[in-house]
Amino acid sequence: MRVKKHWKKISLDHRESLKAVVLQAFQQETEHTVRHSLSQLSAVMVKHETPDRWPALFTLLNQSTKSNNPTDRQVGLLLLSKVVESNPEPFKPHYRQLLQLFGTVLQDLDNPTAMYYCILTLTAMTAYTGTEEMNLMRSLIPRLIIALKHLIKADQGQASDAMEVFDELMESEVSIIVPHIAEIVHFCLEVRTELLLIIFTVLKQKLLNPILQTVFPVLSAAPPPGEEDPEDEENGDEGDTDNETQIVLLCMSDPWHVHQMPLTQVCLASENPYERKAGLMCMAVLAEGCADHIRTKLLSSMLQTVCQSLSDNNQVVRSAGLFALGQFSEHLQPEVSKYCAELMPLLLGYMSALNQAKIGHITKAFYALENFMENLGSEIEPYLPTLMETMLSALSNAENLKLKELAVSAIGAIANAAKEKLVPYFPPVIESLKGFLTDTRDEMRALQTQALDTLSVLARTIGKDVFSPLAAECVQLGLNLTNAIDDPDLRRCTYSLFSAVSTVSPDCLSPHLTAITTIMLLSLKTRWRGFPLSFSILTSVLSPFPRFSVENAYIDEKEDACDALGEIAFNTGAAFQPFLESSFQQVYELRDFPHEDVRRAAFGAMGQFCRAQHKVWQENPTEANHQGNSFFPSAVRGERERQVVMGVLEAMNGVLKACQGEALQSPGRLQEISQAIRDVLKKRTVCQDGGGDEADDDEQQAEYDAMLQEFAGEGIPLLASAVPADTFQPHLNELLPLIMNKAKSSCTVADRSFSVGTLGEILQSLVSVSGGRACAGKLSNRLLPVLVAGVRDSDNEVRNNSVFGLGALAQAAGPLVAQDYPMMLSLFSNLLSKEQDRRVIDNLCAALCRMIMSHMEGVPLEQVLSAFSCMGFYA
């Protein structure tokens, strides 16, 4: 560290002396950890002192890497890897010599450590290689694959690091690996670890067709004897879904479904059950990656194929069909819900015929059922008796705890759809849940956790009158569990229960707020009973990788604690006041937490705290009861992850909506928030400028940016409704062009809809503020052409939002746009004669009402009512 920071301050004599001492120590040292540190010190010096000015280093490297002693070769290659990694370019004149050396080292299969350091050096060099090294690099690939196979057997950690060489080759010199693509893919599938992630990078290099031709036979092959998926066996127990297959398929989804579907169709028509399974698994994951395309063009035919698979004579195929149906239910909403009449009887019949011993199949059946039910709403009512009879029977009679857990989870999904219609079944459900929650045996833990989750759902959905009598008992039950059991998942679900109870009966929480906030704030600390922060950082780093996602219960606990604290603070109001400052401070410290979900939850909680403080201030308007919100604009500009910024904007909008002008009392606050919104719309924030890493490709980045701008756009009408129009108009004049630019015909439908919708909301906000009419009148000449063009748009949503906008303009500006009434009426008349979308017609009627209320003299009522009467409408 001293050399790194103060190299220029070290005299030339001391530099030379230090170089000599380091090399001497390196040759004499026998401890690996010390050698490793010495190599790192050498690397820092090479970064400052180019290698040509350190000839003794070259001499040592040359002697050690070519030594007959295996240990000397290891040590030499360790030093080489570190110094090349720190400063690769100055070594470029020696690349050919090094590549020739690597060709020898990679064949030294009895010396895996030497191969490891050799591969690390090759990885560091790759980005700097030129055409003169291409042939040598290409010739190393087969040896590299063989070396990695041996390295995996010797040290999986080193093998994982070494695998980055393929990623670097694909990003920097893809032509080197093209001739060997089949070998690389087979190797990845054979290893069945995170090596599969490399395939994603291959896809970006437009190598899809050779990938598909290589992978499909592997996916559809029957497993070797003894390696069958437990879920594919007739009497199999619970097993994990084929994660490796899913990763490969997910990589292959959108936008390459055109290439994949012909191969999928061939598999589905096969006599081989494993090929049919492969076809169904492809369809299942395509539902996630290609949802829009399937929803609009393929849903009916694909759904028919999946439904037919559920009656296949082979368990392998039926299991894959259930998984596919679950994927469809999760990712193809709301269109898939239209097939309720066909799918629900099929699912219920399939579940009733399942043998309880095959718990893996039951799991997939419940997965499909839950995802489908969540979105049914009132349409679930005809199926409630059968559903609840099945679930209550499982709770009472099943011996398998996993089956009970699945049934409890399904009841939560049913409650989300049925809401108050579940009341007749509430008493037996509650009795079963109480039994699970008071049984503290270790084997009951997963069932207890699920029971808490479902109890929280019931609190929010069954109705206040029904659940309130149980509220106090639920709070005490939650406290007893957190005191008795040290389990982060259980605590997380208990926090959700407290939060849900606060929406039904906040007074029940008030006597226990000291205990509740104490346990929650402890969860937000950096450590929980020995849990290190470094592990949370590791989780954040690994979380994008499906195979190696660290499902860290402590991270989830922090996230849920933030969510619960915010909601409890808002719902309990003045009772939470003694705990508000300490809660805010603890949550505020999480704004820099390494895991993005926790940061997002923290900002959401801070928004709730601000709203809670405002509610207290309304009851007791003192200066002490004011709460600032200055952290939102800076977080919008400086946060590196788009998902977190969306959460910040959502929280900020919630505060503006609840607190109105009080949120903007501090000097400069209106300017700060307007500037933050402007920065998002101009894509000038850190997360939009390459600072975040959650978006894997340009298409996904564009999707996230569109969502970001929608969240930012929602803040503009909230600001417009919070202050006098004259105060906001200078900021509005800067923001409007950024919104109006998205209404151009060349923009996407989503952008056009967002643009005219936001303009309509802004005009609606001006109706109720001081100076709003004059402001709307000034804006009419700019906004009218945009909204008129939107009414003529080919998309229903754009027309709907534009009609709403014209009505809002008429209401806000009143007589100031009287001269435009004839044109607007003519436009509406033409639209009414051909419009088929009921929402557009509904908004057209509302727009006419606004015109009449704002300036009745400008509307020929007899003609308007006559036109509506002739067409069967009533204004």
C-alpha cells in the first residue's frame, strides 16, 4: 500500500534496493501466502516501474517458469500472472514467447497450480493480443479445455476463476474460439456448473445457430442410468428443477425464438419422451423470454400443446407439462387468464389424481395452480368449493409436511383472488394455521414460515371485520416466535405479519412497538449474531448468476424489515413517534448497502417515514414535527442501479402525493426535485450512464430506461398540483419538451402513450391550483397539436390517453380555449363514428362533460345529445 500511494516519493536508490530485496525474498521464501504477497508487491511496482527497467525480474521469470522443478514453475507462474495482470501492455513484445510457454504448461496435467496461474496470465493478455498472436492463441484452445477439466478435479475454486478466460476471449477475440465452439459448449454442459453462463456471452457474438445445433441433442438425450432427474421417476421424491437446462434455455430465449421454435416442434412430435420433455421445457422458458410475442401470436396453440402433455402416458412429459403451465401462468398474464374455463378443471382434476408420494410432481402442480389463481380475481368463485375442499383436506389428513406447506401457500394465492369470498372457509383455515405456528419442532420450520406468510395475506384480504378479532393474538404469536426461534426467514415473515396487522388494527401494535422496533432494528444492523457484511457483499456479487445465486435469508430479512417498519410507522401514526428518529437513522444507513433490494426497500421505508411524520404534523402542526426529504433527488442522480432509482422515484412520488406543498417548503426543494426528474428524462443519471450492471443488453437497458422515465414522469403532475402554477411554470417549461418529444410518430407505442398520458395528468393537476387556468391557457397552443395527433393514433391506449388529455385541457383552461371547441367537437364526432374500444368511448364522454362544465356556451348540446342518442350512447 505504501508503494502504491507513495512510489514517486521513494528515491531512485531506494527503488532499486527494494526491487532487489523483493526478488531475493521471493526466491528464498517457502510459505505460499508470503510468496503471494510478494508477487502482489512486485505487481504494484511493475505498474509504476515498467518491466524493461527491471531486467532482474525477466531473468527470474525466465529461469523459474522453465525450471525442471514443479514447485519452481508454480512460483514463477504465480509471479508472472500477477505482474502481467497489473500491467499487460508492456509485456506485449514477449507475448509470442509466453504463448509458446503456455502451450507447454497446459500439458503439465500433474501440476494444476501451474496451469491455473498460466490461465490467469492468458486471461490478462487476451485483450492486448494482435493478429500476429492469433494462430498461437487458437492452437491453445483444445489444450485449455483439457487443462480446465483436470483443474476442476483438483480445485473447483481455481477452475471457476480460470473459466473467465473464455469470457475474455469471447468479448475480445471471438474469432479465436469460433472453430472450437462445439467443444466449448459440450465442455460447459458436461461440467454442469456456472460454466453455462458463458453461453450467454456466446449468444451476444451471434453464434446462436451452432449453439442450438449442439445443445438440443444434449437437452433431449435420456440421462445415463443412475443420473435420472428424481422428478422424472415414477416414485421419485422431491427434487430440484433442472436448473442447468433452464439456464441454457433462458439464454436462448428472446430474441431468438424464431430459431428455436422449429427445433422445439420437432422435439414435441417425437416418440421419445425425453425429446418431448425438452420441447416442453423450451416452451416453458420461452414464456419468460418471449412473453410479448407468445401472448399476441402463439398463446392458444402453445397452451393446447401444454394441456395435451398433462395427459401424456409418460411421467417425464407430464412433469415438464406442469412446469410449462406454471411458467405460462406466471409470465403470460393477463391473456392466459382468459382460458380459465379450460385450465382450472384440468388443474384440479390433475391434482386430485396425484399420488402423494410423488411430491416433486405435486410441487409443480401447485406451482401452476398458484400462478394461475393469483390473477383470476372474482372468476375464482365457481372453483372455490373444490379448491378449498382439496386444501383443507391436505391440511387435515396429509402426513407429508411438504404437501401441507404447498396447501398453505395455495390458500394464500386463493385469498389474493377471492378476498372476502373466502370468509366461509376462514375458521378451519385459521385453526390449521394456529396448530402449525405453535409447533416449534425444527422439522416444522418451513411450514411455520409459510403459515406466517399466508396469515399475512389473509389479514390484508379477508376483511377488517373478520380479521380484527384475531389481530392482538397474531401480534403476540409473532413476538413469541421471534423470541423463541433464531431463524431469519421466520423473523422476516413475522415482520410481514406485523405490517399486515397494522393495516387492519394498528391499535393492537401500539403496546408492543418497543419490542417490535427493537427486533427489527437489530435485523438492520450490519451483523446479526455473527453474520458478516462480507457475506452480503458476496451475495450481491453472485446474485445475477442463476446457478450460484446465494439465497441469503439475512438479506431478505433486512429488506422485509425495512418494508414493515415503513408501513407500521405510517399506519400507527403518533404511537410510532418515539421510534421514528431511531428507525429513520438505521434505515438511512442502508442507502449504501451492497445489495440493491435492501437499498430499494430502505428508500421506500424512508418515504413512508416522511409520510408518517406528515400525518403527525397534520394533527399537531409544530416545527418539530416537520420531516425533510432532501435525500431523494441526490439518490436519483447518484444511485448506480436502475431498479433502486425506480424505488427512490416511487417513494418520492408517494411523499409528494401525501404531503403536497408541505414536501416543498424547504428552500430549493422544488428546484432539486425538478432537476432530478429532468436528469432522468435526459438520461443523465449515474444508473443510465453505465453505472449500473443489472441490465445485460441494450434491449433490457432500453426497457429499464423506459420504466425509469415513467416513474420520473409521474412526479411532474404531482409537483404541478402541490404549488401555485406561477411557481412551477418555469420548471414545467423545461420539462414539457422532454415529455412532448416522446409523442412523435417515430416513437414506440409505450413512449407515445406515456407522453400524452403525462400531459393529460399535468393538465388535470392545473385544475385545482392557484393560477392553473392561466397556465393551461398559455400551454394550449403547444399541447393541443400533440393531443389531437394522439386522438388519431392507431393504438387504443394512445387514443384513450389523448382523449383524456383534451378533456383535461378543456377543464383546466375553460373559456381560454373556447376558440378550439369546434375543432375538438369535430374530432370527437369523427372518432365516435368508428371507435370500437369502450375505454376510449368512456373517456370521450367524460371529455365532453368537462367541456360542458367549463364552457357550456361552446358546446351545442342538442346536436351532441342527438348524436349520442342515434348511436345508442348516453352522455
